[in-house]
Amino acid sequence: FFFISFPKIGMNRSILLTLIVALCVAFSSAFVPPPTVPAPTFSVPTSLSASRVNAKKEKRLRNKDNMRKFQRKRGASRRRLMKKVASGAARQTEMEFVSKLFMHIEGPTEPEQKDDRRR
């Protein structure tokens, strides 16, 4: 507040002037509506904890499903198994072919001809 001191006015008048200003401020704030404060809401802790439990269960399921996407598959895939079967069959036919190549077949017996040209 303003403390106005005039040289001709005494100390009592300056206190009186300060008091008048303070009363004007107090009366002017009386006609202003009070600030609205929202009413406190009371929550039930059991309903909140139940929804938290449900949320955690749902999150576990989501994580489990997501882990399945990136999980390494165990064992051989169908493609790899089919390739293995096909390569085994190809190897078998190759071995049969090679064994036929090196098979010893006796041809017709021809009498040996001796060269008697020395005489």
C-alpha cells in the first residue's frame, strides 16, 4: 500500500489514509465471486486395482504373442527336409550310374594269336 506522508499532515492522518485504502480493497474483493474449486472425486481402490490387473494380463498376452513372432524355430523346416530327401535320391541315382561305369564286364573270349614271324 501507499504510505503518503505530507509535511503538513501528521502521522495520524497518514495512518488513517492507509486504513481507508485497505478498507476499499477489502470491500471491492467482497463483490468478486470466489474462485471455483472442483469437488474432490472419491475413487474406489478396488476397481482401479482390478483394471490394473486386467491390463497386466492383457500385456502379458501381447508380449507372449509378440515373442512367438521372433522365436527361432526348432528343427528343420519343410523346405530343408524336402531338399534333403531330393538330394538323397539324386545321390543314390548318381552312385548307381558310377557303379555301372566301373563294372567289369567280360567280353567274348578270343583266342590268342601268336606271332610266329621269327622263323
